Amino acid sequence: MIGGSKMKTTGIVRRIDGVGRVVLPKELRSVMGIKSSDPLEICVEKDKIILQKYETNSACIVTGEISNRNIDFIDGKITLSKNGAEILQKELQTIFNEEIDYK
């Protein structure tokens, strides 16, 4: 299971060339919305190599967790997972509570 959904096989088999390249069929690239210069992220899950479209804003800045459930803030400048948001909230509360104690 990847991202909570079961992987589907396409029936497409490709060989790796002498320099380690694999060609993704045009039909598959079209269906997946992958254009010629789009970056792909290489992930490993047990004995599987997974290619997925790379989205720079998908990683939580606190935990590094990559998920489509992460939320962008401040026009995409900050991305947080639920866990990352909870950690940040606790730290901010601690900082602001300390500042109130000093006043």
C-alpha cells in the first residue's frame, strides 16, 4: 500500500539501459500528467522502487513528513503535517508563556 491505496500494475515492463535509465511510456506519462522536464522523486518501500511526481511543498518543515494531507500556510511558504503543527504549537506556547512570565 502506498499513500493508503493499493498499487495497480500496468502490465508494462521496461529494461534498464547501460547507464541505468528506464523509459516511461508516453501514454503513462500523459495519464499521470508528467511532462518532459518534471522532477520525479525516487522512494523505496521494502523491495519496491517507487517513482512519484516531486512536489517541493509537500514536506513538513518540522518533521520532514511527506503527505498529501500536509497543509500549506502563508501562500505555500510553510508546510506542516498534523504532527508537525502540534509540535510547533507546543513550542510556541512554551515560548510565549515564558515571555509573559518575564513581564
